[in-house]
Amino acid sequence: MSCAALQASCLSSYLTGGPDLESAATEFFDLQQLVVDAAWTVSAGGDAVRLDAMNHVEVDEDVRQQRWAMDQVVGTTLVDGH
């Protein structure tokens, strides 16, 4: 649902910008590309970790940072502060 809400926000920004509705909506797709990439990274991240470990692949620093950040989010959701 978060991805859908963000894509709706992109669509709103695109439409309120007065686009030419007779031509391809490439500007809209450019706006929502970040949303799609982020959602895909999160949803496929676990699979990628397993494949990297199985294939003994060294991952880039940005991938390590993304995985660390996701681990922090998941770890935080598992902790009850009460």
C-alpha cells in the first residue's frame, strides 16, 4: 500500500504540472521510477542475500548499506519497548 500511495503522489505531481495529455507520460514514469526501484529492492533483498551467500559473491558497499538499513528497520519492529 505504501508503494501505491507513493505512486499516486507521483501521478498527482505529474497531472498538476499541466502535462501534454496527448503525448507519452514519460515524465510520470521518471517520477515514479524511484518508488518502483525502492519497492523492488526491499521485496527482493532477502533473495539476493541468500544468492550472494550461496555463490560467494562480494557485494558493493551501497548494497551492504541498504541491507544494514533494512536489518535495522526489521530489528526495530521486533522490539517491544514496553
